[in-house]
Amino acid sequence: MADLVVGRRVGLRPDRRRFGGLRAASWLVALILGFFIVFPLAQALLGLLGVTEATGADSPWEVVTSVETLRALLNTAILVVAGGAFAVVVAAGLAWINERTDARVGWLAEILPLVSMFVPSLAAAIGWVFLLDPEIGLLNALLRELAGLVGVELSRGPLDLFTWYGLIWCYGVFLVPFAYLAIVNGLRSMDPALEEAAGLSGAGPVKTLLTVTLPSLKPALGGAVMLVIVMGMALFSIPVIIGTRAEIDVLPVLIVEDVTQAYPVDEVSALSRSLILLAIVLLAGLIQRRLVGASKTAAFATIGGRAGRSGVVRLGRLRWPARLLMAGYVALAAVIPFLGLVLVSVQRFWQAEVDWSSLSFAGYGEMFERQTLREGLRNSLVLAAVCATVVVVFAVLVTHLVEVRRERAAQTFDSVLKAPAALPHIVFALALIAAFGGAPFGWNGTALILVTAYIVMYFPQAAMYATAAVQQVGRPLTEASTVSGVGDGTTLRRVLLPLMTPALIAAWALIFVLMSGDITASAMLASTRTPVVGFVMLDQWSSGSYPTIAALGVTLTVVSTTVVLFALAVRHRLRYDR
């Protein structure tokens, strides 16, 4: 009995004095990631304060208080608040339908709310322009033709994308998947006992949702709000395409212009405006923690002693309307703009009326014939595949330190490694330029700075999946392995990884999609030497090569969707085999 007690204690407290190969590799990864987070941010801050060399005619205070900056800040806040509110409401509704009702449509429920993520945000924005341009938008032309059948003659419109309403709609659609991921994780982790008790007491589905489910989801809803603020404040692709023509300036566009269009680079203006974004995100985080309550698992709702899926709510006659509502949202958010891209990609040039007799694949031919376009597509896919793999491996190693070995130093350091999750990507990209763009590194415009940015920026998402996977496996299995004398490496390889693999595959697929369609960082870090899809599409947009832009967007969307579907199939097979 004494031996058993000692064994249990050894299992619960791994020997931290042993610095084996796995532990050494994990700490090395953590330290490297920490360096590439802390050093660039410190260099950017020191450069702004004048401790290191910086350029720019105006002082930071003059930049921050300028009319241009304040107007852009107000515009950004309006778009994020309005679009974010839309995203959280829609995401909460979709999550509830998929996780708590019989309107769930099998395995499709896992991807339908996320399909708008498969269309790169820049391609989606361009797709909406192709459809809703008031002069030559394809959908507007169709609506004008239908109006003419009933005697209403319209010379333009009737819809105009280049307005506040158009921008808010596009912001909201872009943010829905991120809010959905936070809320659906909360629902899956929430103890169903309270909902079941409400149902037994006679409360209907709507009353249960409003009085039990939503109040219990405060941490998850808070996490969703933080995600939409972080992503919305740094969103560049939609405002640069739609907002510029609508004459609605936002901070991310001004920051990118300070770096890419000013000569010499207006580093002071870019850094000063970036600090505004960072301050807003930090303030929002403090408010969220005060309202929701500081919690280590703020992205999850855990109430009571158990978690699991609750009894399915029977919607009765509302079952099919709920499904149609979800299908309608998917069509509006992803299918329709994708069709706009497809139609323009097979035309010789963009025009209001499709000439079905002269459809051509010339846009696709040009995409593969021109070296810059071909390299941009190849670089995006290769970088996304390689960096997603590296990020997932790094996440497993760091999570092993934090969740399995539970080293206090690692748990403290973990908060630093996940800081990019609360950092607008545009701010971090600018910090990388400040730290590594010039001498002695000279990384500006190279593949190395893109790889660094992708790995550091998307590490928190991979770590979230890895942490959830380890927590689902539970400590008893790892403790039993340790008690039996098996080393950390063997435990990870034979016990944890086989059980974590489905979640890690999902993480890899999500990160691949996000990296391959990245535009916020790519617009600042890529160059003609290392083109990626986002950089190339912006260049083609400015030159008016619309069929080629559409062909690039269609190709990347098809590849992303195929990768996700394949990953889901593999994950399903692994779960089934287990």
C-alpha cells in the first residue's frame, strides 16, 4: 500500500529535475517563440520612444491626435461594434441550433457555420464588389432586369456595397466564424444539468435559451467578444477594397499605407497608430475580465461537475425553418460571393451582364502562365502547409510542459506565448519589420519574416486545440504511464498523441486555411521577391486584372475547402476506428 501511495505521488508530480530530451526540446521551442514575441514588440516600442533610430516628421502625439487618425479610429470603432454585434448574435444562434437542437445536419454542422472562412477575406470582399457594385455589379444588374419586368426602371443599384451598411455586413460575415468557435466550445463544455432541469420544470426551448443557456455562457460570450474585437480592429482586406471607394478610412489601412506607400517609411505614424489598436484591445480585455470574471478557461463554459452534450431540444415544426435559416446564411455569407468570383473568372472582362457565349478560362490560364501569380499561389500553399505543421508540433510540445508536466515556470511563460492571440496581426507585423527588417538582419520582404509571422501569430490557436485535446484525454492515463516507469517521450508518443490526433488534425486544417488566405500581415511583409496570394491579389486589383483576381480567389477557395473536407474525413475515420 505504501508503494502504491508513493507511486501515485510520483505520478501526480513528475520529476522536474530530470531534463530529458522531450523537456529540453519543449523548453527550447518555448524560449524561441518567446524571443520572437518579446524582442519585436520591445524594438517597436523603443523605436517609437526614440531609443532606437526611427523616422517620421511628426511626433507620436501629433499623429495620434490628428484629424485623420481620430476619424479613422471612429470609423473603425463603428464597424467593429456593429459588425461584431451582428457576428456574436448570428454565431450564438448557429451554435445553439447545431449543439442543442434536432436541427443539426450531421457532420455538415461542423463546417457550415465556418464556410465563410474558407473564402479568403480579400477574395470574399472582391466577390461582393463583383456582385453589388452599383454600376456593373452582377447581382444589381439582375435586380434591375427583374425590376424592369414590373415597370420599374433603374439606372444604377438598387443595392450599393460602398456604404456603411455594405461594410458592416462584410465585417459581420468575416467575424462570425471566430465568434462561433468560441461559443460552440462553450456549449460543448457546459454542464447540461441546468438546461435539463429547466426543461423538466416546463420551460420551453426559447425560455431555456434566454434564462439558462446564455447566462451560463458568459465566459464563452466574453471570449467571442474579445475575438471579434481583436480580429475586427486589425481587419485590412475588407476596408481596403470596399472602404477606400466608400471614402471610409480605418486605422489598419492607414497603418499599411504608412509602411507600403510612404517613402521613406513613416515608421512613427505606423507605430503610433498601431499602439492605438493595441490599447483598445488591452482595454477591452480588462473590461471583459471584470464583467465575466477572470478564468483560466475563459473561452469555455464549465458549470457543475460534469460536461457533455445535453438532451436534444425538439424543435418540432421549427426544425426545418431552423435548417433553412442556417442554409440561407451560408448561401449569403459564402456561396453567393464565391459564385460572383466564379462568374467573373470565366469572363474576358468584368461587365454587368454575363455573355454566356464567350465564357473563357483565360483568367486561369494567365494565373498559371505569369510567374508572379504562379509563385504567389505556390508560396501561399507551401508556406501554409509547412507553417501549420510546425505550429501544431510546437503547440504539442509547449502544451506538454504546461498541461502534462504542469511546470510553474512554463505555465507563467505560457501567457507570453499566447499574447499574439490578443494582439492585432497588423501590430505584430509592424513590430517584426521594426525588429528584423533592417540591419543586421535584413529580413524585410523575405520568406523568413513571413514564416516567423505565421508561426508566432497562429501559435495560440494551435495551443488552444492542443490544450483542449490534453484536457479531454485526462490525467489518469498519463499518470498511469508515469507510475509504470514510462518516460515522457514514450507517454507522449504512445498515449497522448493517438488520442489527440483528431483535434490536432482539426487545428492543422483551420490554421492552413487562415495562413493561406492571410492578407493583413502579407500586405506588409511580402514582396515581389516572395509573393503570396494576398499580396498578388492586391497588386492585380490595383491594375484592374479582374478575371485573374477572381481565378486566384476561386482556386484558393477550392484548395482550402478540399483540405478541410479531407481533414474532417480523416478525423472522422480516426474517431470511428477508436
